[in-house]
Amino acid sequence: MPLNLTYPPRDISQRPTFPESAFTTRRSVLLFLVVWLLSAGYLGTCLNKGWVAHDEGTLAQSAERVLHGEMPHRDFDDPYTGGLAYIDAAIFKLFGINLLWLRLFLFACFLAWVPAVYALASEFLTPWPAAGVTLVAVAWSVPNYPAAMPSWFNLFLATFGTLALAKYIRKPSTHWLLLAGLLGGCSFLIKSVALYYIAGALLFFTYREQLLSRNQVAPRRRTLGYLAFLVMCFSIFVFALFRLVSANSGTAEYLHFVFPGVAVTLMLASREWTLPAATDLSRFAALFKMAVPFLLAAAFPVGLFCIFYWHRDASAALMNGLFIGPFRRVLAARRSPAALVYEYPPLVTALFILEVAKLRGQPRRFLSIFLTVFAALVLVFSRRIDLALTVALASALAVVPVLVVAAAAVLIALPRDSASGPESDQHLALFLTMTVLLSLVQFPYSDVTYFCYFAALAVLLASCLISRFARPPRTILIAAVAFYVLYAATVTNVHFMGKLTDSDYASTPIMLPRAGGIRVPKNDAAEYAELIPFVKGHARDKPILAGPDCPEVYFLSGLKNPTPVLFDSLEQPQEYERRIRAVIDRDDFINVAVVDESPNFSVEQVKLLRELLPPKFPNSRSIGWFIVYWRH
């Protein structure tokens, strides 16, 4: 029996609408409240668990320096746009200088984000499936790494913007476009990867324009001018993807970061083969009617931010921080995504779901039970056996290329001469473009955390695809929801970054005034509990030098950083040496220097510090991975 993936009778956008009974409404609201409270409770139990020391130090030191009147990029090298530093500084000013306050702000934003995910799922699902999708999205999001990182806020704002575009699909109105664009602009102020969200929206507008151009009553004609415009835009987009990953990249990078974008452009290009019932002028007008309000709204907060820097003679520093510094980060920290072999788990999972959906009767029940039992065994053994953990984790981390192929195939197979297309088709295109572009947040450093920064959109794309089944395999889907929620909660969340060796990532609170009681590995807690008082005792309230890549030492000690450097690995070697010499050659300016002997990236900087510090600081002591140098 052929599988219907194009116009399923279950599509709620095509069903006649009737007023909901009061009982049905109350049940839906109650179900959402249960999901929301479960999500809040789950993150609440994880909120003070785990850290990456330099992440916390970067956020906190940036905020504290802003609080003291400094500006990101002008006075210190903020690795992000700078907007979050101002927000975090306001939090410190209102509530006190403590890491936990930043996480509580993240928690508050998370509580607003969960309803947006549920609302997006409800655009194409009934309440019970929407609840399951929301729980999966939550399980693979903030609870796995509850530091108040800018990428979480990029995810939140992208989700809100996607919801605004989904509302625009149902009821086209300029205010939804303005809202979606404004959210994108605000997201850019947090971190420049918001450009991926903006690009995803523009690709969606291209798809929607194609639908609208076939809805006119007019003779079919070739629109060569518009076609040339699209070819130019698609070529620039694909070239940018290749250029992004071209330096020292392998097959895995091209598969995960180039192939999905190329697949989307090929899908859009294939739909141009059908002649539209529109002129060049009307097609440009339809596209610009969506793109121009969106882009103007996105440019508004960015323009205000630029004017703010211009007014303080810091425009050049801002441009350098936004468009030159990020390329240094690409070269300094790299981690390849999963290799090609890891595509097999998500591919096999997708094929099994398709096969079960085709079957009926006893074979369907037998295969559903078999797959459910197999998933349960994988879940159980994932906490003990590396192979089971790897297979399960790969089925999630490597899923984007599989989802992209499936979604693009469905959209290509749609009747090209249909009117404006059902809303479900536009939702699928929207989730496809957003997932493809937001997944680029994994470049150049691909690990579990960076997957979590966009996983919610991948979950929505997968559920939107599955919702198109005429007879969805409910047993398998319920088992899948349970598996991925429990896997995230009992494996990924317990073993930090998805490694069985990281079971001690949150066992002991740091007993320091500014740390907020965050629970970290036992060795980290002991190390910093000894290091910070020792450094403060010898510094005697003077600035200190700490590096490479350990801004948390400045923040936890409350001592001033005399350099603009937060991440030593982002500095040019000659400039870095000049800055270090300028600090240590000043007598009585600093009494203490701290060197991290095991940095992840700054190998050259460690060598330089080992060479320069001992002649100036004759005393030294090892504390964990650190060496403290001091004089007098």
C-alpha cells in the first residue's frame, strides 16, 4: 500500500473548524499546564548543576566590566555581540554579583519559551502529540547545560520568531513579519549567529512566494528576471556555506553544514520549473512584501546598537568584534561533527518508522512491539555500555541530513500547480529552513551542547513530517517520545556532554561567595576553593593576570583583569606577547599571575606565559591544573 505523505486527512489546517466545548478547552489547557509545570520542575532541579568554567567566567566578567563602565569590544574583547553583557550587568546591579542570578534569568526566559514550543506544535498536532513534542524539545534543551549562554537566548528568540511566522501563515499580516524581524534583530544583539535565523526566514519567504505566484488567474509565463535574481541569491548562499566550512574541513562538515543548505536550494530551484501565473514585477512585489518589513524590523535594534557605539566613538571596535573576531574563533576552536557512519542510526530509525506506517494488522503490531523493546534495551544499556550510548546519541545528533532529505522530498513531490498550498506544507517548509540554518550553530565546534542549542527546531521538523502520515504508527511514536525524553534525562543530563566518563560533573557545590552554590565536579570544587583564597591573599587587592582562557579566576576572586583579553586563544601571538609584557614589566602593578596548565586551545599562549612569568615572579605553587606565580 502506498504511503500518503502529501495531503493527509489528519491535517488539522484542512479540517472544518467547530467551536470547542468547554470541557475540551479545559482539558487542553490542563494538559499544557502539566507540560509547563513538568518542564519548569525539571529545569529547576538542574539549574545549579554543571559548568564549563571559562563559559561562566566569560559571561560574568563581561557583565561586571560593563557594570564598571566599560564597553564590549572597545574596552575588552567580548566574544559575542555585546547585548547580553548589558543584560547581565543589569541583573548584577539589581540582584547582586552572583552566577546563580544569571541562571535564574535564563530560567525565567525558559518558562516563556516552553509555551511557544507548544504553540508551534499545536499548529499541526492535536494537544496530546503536541505535549509529547514539547517534552522532547525541553528534554534536549536547557536542562542539559543550564549556563546562561547566549546561544540559549538565540534559540528562544528564534522560536518566538518562528511562531510569529507560523501565525503569519494562518493570517497574513504585516505585524507578524515586523515582530519576527524585530526578534531576529534582538537576537543578533545577543550573538551574531542570529543571521542564520534571518537567512532561514528569507528562504521560507522564497518558498511562500512560489506558492502565491501560482495562485493567480493568468496565463502561465516565464519570469526570467525573477529567476535570474533567485539564481544569484542561491549561488551566493551556497558559496557562503562552502566558504564557511572550507578551511580544514572534512566530509562530516560538508555533510552536516553544506549539504542541508544545498538540498533546500535545490528543492526551491526545482519548483521553479513549473511556470507561474505571475509576472516578474508581481513576483518581486510578493517577495519584497514579506522580506522588506522583516528585514527593516531586524535592522532597527541593530541600528540603535550601532548608533550607541558611534556616539561613544567605538564603531570601529564594534565592527572588528563582530566581523573579524569570529573568524579567529573559527580557527582557534574546532570539533568535527559525527562521521558518515553515524548517519546509519537515524536513517535506520526513519526507515523503520516508514515501514511500520505502511503495515497493517498483526505485522504492524509485531514490529511495533519489537522496536519498542529494542529501544528500551538501548536505553537501559546506554548508561553502562559505550556502544549503546553512541548508537542512541547518534540517532539524535546525526538526524539533520536525514530530516532534510525527507522534508525536501515531500515538498518537491507536492503538486506544483496547486493553488496556495495547505498551511501544513508551509509549516513544513518553515521548519525545514529554520532547522537547516540554525543547525549551523554547531560550526565549528560540534558536540552535544551545540546540538541542544537548536534541537527543538529539529524536533518540530520531525514531528511535522510524521504528522503527514495517513495512519501514523502511534505505538512507535509514543515509544520514541518516551525514549528520547528518558535518554536526555537519564543519560545526556547525567553524563555531561554525553560521555560516560563525565558522571561526576555536578557532585559538589563551589563554596565561594560569587559562585552561587553551582554544583561542579569534585576536583573543580576543591581546586577553586583552594585557588581563589590563595590568589586573593597574595594579590592584596591589586589586579592579577590569569590565563590562558580562564576568565572565571578574575570573576570568582573579584580582582581586576588589567588586559582586554577574555579568551587568550583569540589573540594574535605578537599582540598577545606585547600585552603580557606591558602588564608584567610594570613594577608593583600586579603581584600574582595564574596560569592554566591544561587549556583546551591556547597551546602557544601557555608556552609564552611559562617563558615570561618566572623571571618576574620568582615564587610559584601548583594548585590542581593551575600554577600560581607571585612576587614580594
